[in-house]
Amino acid sequence: MRFLSSLGHAFTSRSVRPLSYISRSLARPSFASPLQPYPLFTPSRPFAMLTAKPQPAGASKVLIFGAGNFGSCLASHLGDSQHDVYMWAREENIVSHFNKHKRNPVYLKDHEFPANITAVGPEVPSKEFMEDMDVLIFAIPTQFLRDNLRTLRPKLNTENMPLMVFVNKGIEIGSHALTLEIITDTCGPEIARAATFVSGPSFAKEIVDRQPTSVSVASFTEAEAAKAATLFHQPHFRCYTNGDPIGIELSGALKNVYAIAAGMSDGMGFQNNTRAMIITRGLAELTCIGTAYGASPLTFLGLAGVGDLFLTCSSSNSRNYTVGYRLGQGESLDDIMKTLGSVAEGVSTAKGAQMIIDELGVNAPIASSVYDVLYNGKDTRLAVRELMELPPSKELELPPTAGKPARRLLRKLGLEVDSPVPQVRGF
Ligand SMILES: NC(=O)c1ccc[n+]([C@@H]2O[C@H](COP(=O)([O-])OP(=O)(O)OC[C@H]3O[C@@H](n4cnc5c(N)ncnc54)[C@H](O)[C@@H]3O)[C@@H](O)[C@H]2O)c1
Ligand SMILES: O=P(O)(O)OC[C@H](O)CO
């Protein structure tokens, strides 16, 4: 008991901690373990490395784009760790209210933010301001990222690059592009190769309350993933590095679609067996789609995969679960979207996911059912009946060939793929 209560104190104490509080050995992750989930490719020759400027030993200057739940949460987390934090909001009222009261009037309304955070906006920050930053974090919903990056690209100086961190979890409608591809299209492959992706079971509200939390931090450039992990790592917030950003991105985006399915099931009155089935079969589908895409199957067993899938499929704090729950209760998607008040990436991602499923020719009946309910007017009860009436099939089956979309993306990133992507035969 004494141990638990002292843990509770360590995690929730509001006392200000110096940066050196983080043990360097904890904070410096390594890619060296043979069990790391590497992507299924090897670049044919070393690629030109663009790395962010060296991060200061003490406080970093961090600019966060997006002052929604997660942008605000990360601002609070990094402000709490004594970094100099700037949070860009596109809403004038958020900027002025935040700077006056250290509270966000729209998101995480009850939270009092550390004093060392300044809101900026609604104008886009100047080139000089951005050049002065050590870190840029993008907490903008996926569908708006492309336009924002297009606007910001002329303000980036590749000779003096900040560390770039992306936390959105979605697939772009229309292009069915992952964020890696959106970055490549708007900012170029050099910047995309150095970009880092943070994903995992991480409700904003619980992070600001210092609930013990862990995330995956992925990049094609090991040094950049290590820098991002060091930036975020705290005794109540553990970071694990990962060299498979494609798998990490697919995990974060697709789990939102399965969270809609789980919410729908609960909303219809189904109970624990059904939810456990959706989570487990969702993981099998997610792994099959991701592996066919070209990611490592191991990635889906990590925090960004099963960790986040489990979290969002089993909590009414999830916006995606909530969308599903309300659909299951009979509300229309239009009404839900008008009143949700926050982004549920799974709704748009279901479209991109269905395009990917069709292109890969894989079998992902739960994701396809969510798509049909959202966009083809399928009745939720009919969707459940059809899923349950599918003929028996093998429990775990990975696609016989894998990797075409990843190879296309890797070429676009300037990472020529040398070895043939191995054939994946199953567990
Ligand atoms: N909330 C969480 O717990 C959480 C955790 C991990 C990851 N994420 C991911 O972070 C991303 C942001 O989620 P959130 O929870 O902050 O969403 P939110 O709905 O709370 O906030 C959305 C933010 O996007 C901004 N925005 C809306 N339209 C925009 C545009 N055209 N250009 C730029 N910005 C625009 C809004 O002003 C707001 O700041 C999502 O991809 C989400 O999946 C969220
Ligand atoms: O509220 P959701 O469903 O967008 O989930 C938030 C985060 O992705 C949880 O990790």
C-alpha cells in the first residue's frame, strides 16, 4: 500500500521538476535489440540524412500546431517538463483567453496549464519565429494536415531544421495517404524521412492528470525517434522507439475504425463477449491489412497497435467509440457529427481504410461493415448479423504476399528498396 501511495504521489505531484530528473539511461532509447519491430525492407544505399538541429541540454523551444485536446495536452505535458512551449491556435478566442487565464476555453476546460506556455495565432507564425524553434509538433486532424503543411513549408529552413513530431491518427480521404506521404508531398522526402510519429494509448485528459502512460515513437531516422522520445519521456510518460513508422501510422489510424465498431456493439446492447471478439478480430484484421501494406506484423502487438486498440474500444472517453455507441443507439451520423464537438478520426479514416482494403484485396469484414454503416446506410443490426453469419475461417491468416503500397511509398521517400519484401506466411 505504501508503495502504491508513493507511486501515486510521484505521478500526480504538481511540483516543478528539473529536466535532469529524467535518468539519461531511461531517456535514451535504443534500436539495437534484435527483437525491435523493423519494417520489412532494407534501403539499397544509405540515404541522405537530414537531422534536426541538436536539441539543447536544458529547455527546448517547442511550437505545437493545434490547440485541441491533444495539442493542449502536449503543451501541458512539455510545459510541465520545463520546456518553453508555444501553442498555435487558429481560434482568436482561444489565444486571448489562454494567455490571460492559462486555461483553454474549449478543450480540457478544467485543466490549469503551466505558466511557461504561450498561445500564438490565429495568424501562422513567422519564418523567423519558426526558425527559432527546436521542435515543431503537429496536433492537427489528418484531413487538414496537407493544407497546413503547404502553408508552413516555405517557413522551414532545412539547414536548421527543428525536430518534427506528428501525433495525428488518420488516413487522408481521397488520396488514402498516410501522414508520411502527406509530408513527402508537401515538404519533400528529406523532411518526411526525418519526421517522427507518436502513437499509443493516450487519452489527453489522463496525460494531463499524470496517469502512467506509454507511447511508441517511430521514425525512419533512428536519431530523430530517439530525440522525440527523450523530449516526451517522463516518469509518468514512457516512450518506446520503433523503426516502423508505416506500421505505427496504420495502427493509430485503423484502431479508430474498430473503436467505432466496439462502440456500436455496446450501443446496441451487446456485452463483454462481443466487445472482446471485436477487439481480437480487429487486431487480426489490423495486422493483416498492415502486413499486406508492408509493415512489420510485430508492430501491431505494440502500444500503438493492440495497446491503443484496447483503450479506444473499451472506453466511453474515446470519441470514436462514442460515435459508434450513438450509431448503435440509433442516432444518425449527421446528428452525431454536428454535436460531437471534437474530431473522431475513424469516421473519415473508414473511407481511406476501405480504399486500402480494396486495393490490397484483403479480407477485413469488421472495417468494411463500419464503412457500410457510415457511408452506405447499412443498418447496424444487419451489419452484425452478416458478420456473424460469415462462414468459418482460419483464425489467423496473414496475406501471402506483402508490401506493395509500402514499396511505392518508400520509393517516393527516396528509400530505394533493395531486398524483395519477404513473403509472410502467417503466425
Ligand atoms: N485527444 C486525444 O486523446 C488524442 C490522443 C492521441 C492522438 N490524438 C490525435 O491528435 C489529432 C488531434 O486530435 P485532438 O484530440 O486534438 O482533436 P480536437 O477535436 O480536440 O481538436 C482539433 C484541433 O484541430 C484544429 N483544426 C480544425 N480544423 C483545422 C484546420 N483546417 N487547420 C488547422 N487546424 C484545424 C482545431 O482548431 C483544434 O485545435 C487527431 O488526429 C487525434 O486522433 C488525439
Ligand atoms: O478519442 P479518440 O477515439 O480519438 O482516441 C484518442 C486517442 O487516440 C487515444 O489513444
